[in-house]
Amino acid sequence: MTLFINKMIRYEQSKFLYAIFQVYLIPTCTDLHVEVVPVSHEELASDKPTECSADIRKRVIAAREIQKQRFEGCPGLFCNAHMSSRMVREYCHIDDAGQFLLKQAMDRLGLSARAYDRILKVSRTIADLDGSPNIEVGHLSEAINFRNLDRDNWGRR
């Protein structure tokens, strides 16, 4: 009997861990593609001030709170990454300059419709981290840069 109970506990624990990984740790689609290149000695030795982890943490917590409020009436939805295409159209408005920039990126990089939505979701998140109610051209530009693995010249410097 004890062996059976131990197996059941392990089974329930594994189901729980699987659910945690599905929701928090293992994305089904990758929204950010970033090439990590070595940092030069000059950059490492620079006296240029950087943002400390505590400040970054505060911005992330504030952005998560904004998203929590945004999706308050949507059960099971708690962050921008989980928005449907319809919700992207509702919450990710961009101005004419942003539309032009996104069109240029789509044409030059040959991005898909799925990439279009992902760029808008990431732009919305960057705007939230910035504390901005609107997606600005800078937010959109940064999100487009996060799609760098979609480019033909990835890995070349």
C-alpha cells in the first residue's frame, strides 16, 4: 500500500511540475531571438552607469501589474505573450510611423504573419516595462531587433 501511495504522490508531483513548466518555463513559440556576442574589454571596463538588478526587478513587477490589470476580465490570460491575434489588434495600437517601420521590417526581413503578431506583443511588453500606455516607434524598433535570428545575416558581424 505504501508503494502505491508513493507512486501516486510522485505522479501528482510530476503532473504539477509539468503544468508549471508548460505555463512558466517552456514557451510553445519563441518571441525573442537574440544573438549573444562577446563583450569587448572596453565595454567591460567602462565607467558608464548601468541599471541595477533591483531597478530592473521593480520595472518588471510594475509591467506585470499593468498586464494583470489589462487582462483582468480574461480568465487564464495574465501576460501579453498569451494574447490572441484579435487581442493583439485590440491592445497593440501603433501610429502611422510605427506602421511604416513595421511594414519596412516585414518586407526587408521577409517576416511571417506570426512574426508580425509576436513583434506587436513584444512591443507592448517593452512599452509596459517603459511605463508607457502607448507603443512608440522606439518600442517597436527594439522588438524588431529581437527578431534578429529571422534575418539572413544572423551570426555575421
